[in-house]
Amino acid sequence: MIEIVTFRLRPGADVEAFLAVDRSVQTGVAYQCPGMLRRTVARDGDRWLVLQIWATPQACATGSRAIDASAAGGSFRAFVDPATITIDRFGEVD
């Protein structure tokens, strides 16, 4: 399961502080979730992308909830402009 999250940071957000929080989400939460295979963040100007690859749709659902419920996930969301978030999920092609 491939999960693609795109967003913009809130106006005036400190990019270095955001990246530090993102690292704590990645190492402290995401990679602790069963079924997390790969996670990375990328940037194009003011647009951001988080790409997460999960072993199964169930791992994606459970892991995404765990990330959202974590303290690091809350800190991550504090940097993100909620009006700009899109989440797309793609499963395997049979």
C-alpha cells in the first residue's frame, strides 16, 4: 500500500523545526509500526510530500492512526496548514 500525503506548512512555519519533528515521527513512531516498509519526505518549493509504503492496507490504516495519535504526530500536524492536506492511497495492481 502506497500512501502519499501532500500539504503546505502554515505561514511562517520554521522549516528546520518542522524537519526535526518529521524525523521524530519517522524514527520514533512510523518505523515502529508493524508493516511500515519505507517513509520519506520531499519538498518542491512550498509544497511537501510524505511518501509511506506499507506492507498491507491494514498496516496502513493501523499505522496511520498510530502516527496521528502520537505526540510526535500532533507536533507534525501543528506545522501543517490543514486546508492544504491531500491523502492518496494506492494498492497493488493484480
